[in-house]
Amino acid sequence: MTATHASQTSPAADPAALHLPVIAWFEQHARDLPWRRPEAGAWGVMVSEFMLQQTPVSRVLPVYEQWLARWPRPADLAAEAPGEAVRAWGRLGYPRRALRLHGAAQAIAERHGGEVPSDHAQLLALPGIGEYTAAAVASFAYGQRHAVLDTNVRRVFARAATGVQYPPTATTAAERRLARALLPEEEGTAARWAAASMELGALVCTARNEECGRCPIAAQCAWRLAGKPAHDGPARRGQTYAGTDRQVRGRLLAVLRDAPGSVPQSALDAVWPEPVQRGRALDGLVSDGLVEPLEGGRYRLPAGPPVTG
DNA sequence: GACACGTGGTC
DNA sequence: TGACCAAGTGT
């Protein structure tokens, strides 16, 4: 190891050198997204985080607006049948998220007095909230100091600090350690850093066609300084879709979503010709709680328990 | 740790 | 044009 000069400090050695430029860039270039406005509140932040899991902002925007207008508080959603959440989810994909968001709203109504909890452990205990979302809600909605490690932040750190093009497939202990080491000490600064580093990954330090010319920390980026070496190692396995159970589930659920009430078996049979795979997909939807079988071979979105008043 | 889990846009 | 990608979670 050669001696480190003050003018050549690495990002990991001097995290403060990253905070100011990235946060300043964020103040200039952050998108005006509805869940970032003060009126969104913790519930708005939480709804947006569920919808944004594996789903682009542009597709989330219209559904988010309708959702918040219809269910402005967790208790409003909790009072609905879960099937209504699935229906309102529309074509966002991964409809189990709608079911989990509904379940989280019920838990908030029952256990947390109708207020989205600010405690990280309580957030983590809610259905559909994992490591990332718990940290995101605590940080974005409540200004707390948490390492928020999503795919954008992981890519920014992989490049700026580690000097590689892409982060590992799954989040590693080393990444968590690095994220904690880079986290500003002061709570409010840490929360801004979390949002800013994520936005940088979403707008500039993107997976393909990154724009280093617009990057506020290009001068310190380990990957750029190393000549931007291409990712080595095995190609990440692509997501196949055509012909999979996933596609069949999607078609079946689309029929249910577009029907006001229940549909006959024949309506489901019509969307996929192969009976074994179709049956397997339908069974999966039922066991996931996304579809409810009725008497007489009819099906509908889940109605939930009867309202007892 | 690998896999299942939707959908649509991009290059 | 088919892979890759998109603010992950649960098993």
C-alpha cells in the first residue's frame, strides 16, 4: 500500500467527501415525486415503497395517485376487502404486494392506532416490508438514520467505492458494512444522503448508459478512475417469462380483476390452453390468497372475512 | 442462497 | 429481437 495523500482520499476512507456533492446535486436535480411532498405523509411514503418494489416510477405514478385518493389513511384500506386492493393494483405486477399492503394496513389499524410506525423493528414486522422498505420508510418518512440499500444505492456504492460496475446479485454483509460506514453521523443529513444517493443511481449512475459527465462525484469514483472495467464473472441469469406459470397467473388474475364479481371456471380456462399448467397456476393463486374459489366452480378476488359491524 | 413472483419499456 | 432492467420480499 502506498501512502494516501490528502488530495487522493478514497471514498471509503473519507465518506464526508461524497456527502456534500451528492446532497447538493440532489437539491438541484431531485424529481418532484408526489411521495416526496410533505403532504404525502408516512402512509404515502409507505404506499409508494410497496409500489416501487421492482417497478419503475413512471408506471407507479398514476396508480399511486388513485390509491391515495381512495384510501388516504391505513384504516381506509384496512376496511376494504383485500380483493379491492388487488383490483386497484391494476397492472403494476407482483400482485401479492397489494395483498401484503392491505395486510400491513390492517396491522397498522389494529396494532398501531392507525399510524404508520416509525420504529424500524415494528416496520419490519409488517407484511411486505423487508430490510430495504423498513429503512426507507424510517428514513424518508421520519428522517431517521438508516442505511437504505436498494438496487440504485448498491450500484452507486459498487462503482464509487468498490470500483466495480455492478454490485453482487444479493446484498452482502460487506455492502451493509460499507453502507453503514458511509452514512453521515447527523440524522437529518443521513436521511438526505439516503434519498440523494438513491436518486443519483436512478438518474445518472444507471445500470446501462451511465452519465459520468453529470455525476457530482465522478472525480472520486473508483470505477471511473479504474477505467470503467466491464463486469466480469457469470452473466446474471435473465428472467424468463413467456410460457411460465407466472405468465399464466397474470392472465388468470387479469380476468378476475376485470370482472366486477365472480367468474365461471370457463372464463379462466379460456386464457390458457394447457390444463395442467393452468390448474397449477390457479391453485397457486388460491393458496396465495389472491383468488377465492366459490361454490359451483366460480372464482373471484378475495372478499375477506364478512363484516360483522 | 436460490427461486418464485408480473408487467412493460429499452437498446 | 430477445435480454436486460425496474425504490424487493418471502420461502
